[in-house]
Amino acid sequence: MENSLVIVGTLTKVPRYRKSPSGIEHCQFWLSHRSQQTEAGFVRSAQCFIAVVASGDKFSKQLLPLEMGCTVRVRGFLQTQRSRNGESKLVLHAQHIELLA
């Protein structure tokens, strides 16, 4: 089964960096996306907010310039993440991040 997403958006919060007990580095941030899309011949406004998680050494140096307000293109896969209070949210697990502005 295919599970992939590419989205361009703006960071809406300061990225949060942490290291797991097994030593894996993680960076979590929120993206805001707004665009015009054509569906069934009509142009409509598309907007969403999505949590992004980037894990592993390959992102540790690449993500240092990330800050609130910068624009990035993220490619990855979607996964449900359950919080400590039992709430589920959809998270984009990044496989590639490109800083655009």
C-alpha cells in the first residue's frame, strides 16, 4: 500500500527537539498550508495544519536553521500518533525536508 504526502507550508511554532531513550534525535514542528486547488473544475481554497516529525541523524544538522515562519517542502508518510491522554492525531513523518525560505 502506498502512503506518501508532499506538502509545502510555513512553520507556525518553534520546532521542538528531543532525544529518545534509545538515542534517536527527533524534531517536531507544525506546518500551516494554504493554497488554491482545482477540484471538479472549480477553484477552491485549501488549508490545513499538520504536525511533522523528523527523526534520525540525517535531519539533525539540516533542521538547525528551521525557525517559526520559515517555509519548507516536506515529503514523508502519514501515521496516527496517540497522546498520553489518549487523543489521536495524524502526523507527517518526514523522509525529506527542503528549506524554501
